[in-house]
Amino acid sequence: MEQNRVMRQQIEEELNEVETKPSRRIRVRLLPIWLRLLIVIGLIFIAALSGALLGYSVIGGGHALDVFQKSTWTHIIDIVNKDA
């Protein structure tokens, strides 16, 4: 009888110890950080290209694919540096 009471006390103490310890939740990342950075850089690149295409064709009134020609960018740079 005494052994049962001692064992019951030990079990209750162990349960109390387990309950009082803060449970740390391990976070599993679906995408590694380096892949997230590559995705963000890729999205920035795509946004810049699409912005240049839309800006040059819709706002500027030119052909969309002309934005990739070197002469277009030298003309833009000449306009920007004209006052300098």
C-alpha cells in the first residue's frame, strides 16, 4: 500500500514537471530562406520588366518590345542628362 502511494506521488510529480515546462514548438519551414530571397528577387525583376513594358507602350505610346532596344535607353539617358 505504501509503495503504491509513493509511486503515485512520483508519477504526479513527473506529470507536474512536464506540465510546468513551456512547450517549444518546432517550426518547419516549407521554403528555405535562400529560396525565398531568390523568389523575391525574381518577382522584383519581373515587376521592373512589366513596368517598363507597360510604361513605354501605354504611357509613352511606343511599341512594347522597343523598350528592350539599346537605342531606346540611350535616348532616355540623353533626355535625363540633358540639363546636367
